[in-house]
Amino acid sequence: MHKKLLIPGPTEVSQEILNEQTHPMISHRDKEFVELYTGITTKIGRYFELPSEVKPTVTTSSGTLWFDIVGRSIVQKKALACVNGAFSQRCAETLRACGKQTDFLEVEWGKAVKPEMIAEKLDSNEYDTLTVCHNESSTGVRNPIAEIGKIVKENYPNIIYAVDAVSSMAGDKTLPTEIGCDIIFASTQKCFALPPGLAVALVNDKAIERAKEVPNRGTYTDMVEIFEFEKKHQTPFTPCIPLLYALNKRMDLLLDETYSRVYQRHLHMAQYTQQWAKKHFEMFPEAGYESITVSCIKNTQSKNVKELNQKLGEKGYMISNGYDKLADKTFRIGHMGEWNLQGIKEIISLIDSIWGL
Ligand SMILES: Cc1ncc(COP(=O)(O)O)c(C=O)c1O
């Protein structure tokens, strides 16, 4: 039996979207491709209200490629990487693996990264790049990226501010102009509710200009090349065309629902889940910084999550245990993409009946 996914990604993909991937193949250098790709980037631009200096691009990769792109194409001398969970840790380590000096601004898992912590570090004038994870899927913490962006824009105009919005973009608030970021990226298997395999990134001219000054950008990670091809409405390398058809459809659906209603839907699912979690358990993130796409719940009753998932599986659902060092201490419910409040109520009432809550 197919298990409907309420894990922090991949999330459930509708049949309508799956069907989009069965179009006959086209050449990625043909006019038909240019039309498809122009349609997608135009719709991304409308959905995320992009001004002319912010360009969208779609890479055939999972989101992690963008850690490498930031490492290879953006960091000049030294980066400050905010680390408050497993994914931001991986981002920080990737920058180092790209051979770039990187300081880790480490914050306890479960706590958010605050603007004043960043300002204290950036005041040293050592850094040219800042990375922050918007929605730490490992801890369910939602970092205040717009407040951070405000201080970066006002006080450190030469910094390139890159945001990992892998598990929040197209669910939570991620308008580049509201955040004041220079780069923001996401994977398609999360809130975009597509199969894995593409990443969507929104990048401003300032970041593209920076990349031109950074040597040894690699090939797949060369951001300058990516945006040279964007001018022709193409990608530098052969993209996953079936997924692009699916993304084209997804952008139609997102535009129909509208950005603000998509956000409200995710907020309502999160609020319902949090209310339930607080009644029986505790939320893992510090109060006020809870993700609206992934709820990370402290397993204060030491319930058996593996057994729960087996029973949920028999009913056709799957949630997630904790991540990494939180594996046994927490469990996570991913409420993103196509899910709605009704679906979340159903799964929670099933959990209630299995656990006798
Ligand atoms: C916040 C965050 N960043 C990065 C990643 C890595 O994304 P991908 O698996 O698409 O490379 C994930 C995956 O779960 C994530 O949740």
C-alpha cells in the first residue's frame, strides 16, 4: 500500500503532477524547451514577486548543490555560516570542503539564530558571505531571516547573504525583497510537492557580479555560467525535462492558490499540530521560532515512534522520527506541499487512537 508522506520531504505528490512527467521528450536546445523554461521562470518571478534585479533559475540537482555553488562561486575570502541543526552544519562544512575559510556561528539545536548574534560577528569585517538556514528541518526551528536580512542590508552591504529555504520556499514566507537576501534556494521535493531532482534558486545581480570575481568556480557549480544561459532561457547542462513539466504545472497551481493563501494554509496546519503537540508533548524549538512546514516534537512521553509508523503504514501514512542526534528524543510531522488542515486533522486523530491520547 502506498504510504502518504508526512515526513519532512519528500512530500506527497499528486497524480496530476506525476502525470505531467510523461510528456514526450524534447531537446533542451529546441524552441519548445525555451518556451517551457521561459514559462516556468516567468511564473516563478510572478509568484515570488521578483524585481528585475532578482533572477530565478532551476538546477537539475537536489538543494545541496546550492551549498556547493555558494562555496565555489560566492565565498571570496571568508564566510560566516550560522549552524543550529544538521542541515546548516552540512552547509557550513560544504563551504569548507570547497576550500573556503568558514567560521561557524554555532547555536544550540532547538534555538534560533538571532540578528544580534550575527551582527556581533560581522562587525569584525572579516566576512564576505553569510549563510543561514531558514527552516532547519532537523530541529523544526524557523530562523528570523527577514530580521537578519534587515541588519545585513543596513550595516554590511558588501556581504552576500545566502538563505537555505529548502524546506520552506513555496510554503512559508520567502520573498527575496522582504528578506533582503541575495540568494535563496529550495529543493522541489518539499513545499513545491514535486518528486526530488530539481532546485529552484532566486539570485540577485549583486551575487552574480560577486561570482564573476571568484576564481575556480568549477563547472556544475559555476553560477556565472548558469546565469549566462538564463539569458537564453536555457540551462548550461541537460536538465531533467520531465520534472520541468511538473514544475511548470506546480507554478500554475501555486499562482492559482496565491502566495498568501499558500502561506496561510501552511500556518494553519502548523498551528493545529503545535496545539496538539503542546497538549500531549512539548515543541522542540524555542517558543516563537517554530517552523510552519515541519513540526519537531519532543517525545516527552517516550512513545515508540517506530511502532507508531508501522501502524500508520497499515493505514497508508508515514511520519518521521527525529533527525541525527535527535533521533530518539523527537519526532517530526511534515505538513507541506499539497497537505491541508483536513489531512493533518486526520493523521493526528489516527495518532491519537494508536497511542491512546
Ligand atoms: C533545510 C534543508 N537544507 C538542505 C537539505 C538538503 O536538501 P536536498 O536533500 O534536496 O539536497 C534539506 C533536506 O532535507 C533540508 O531540509
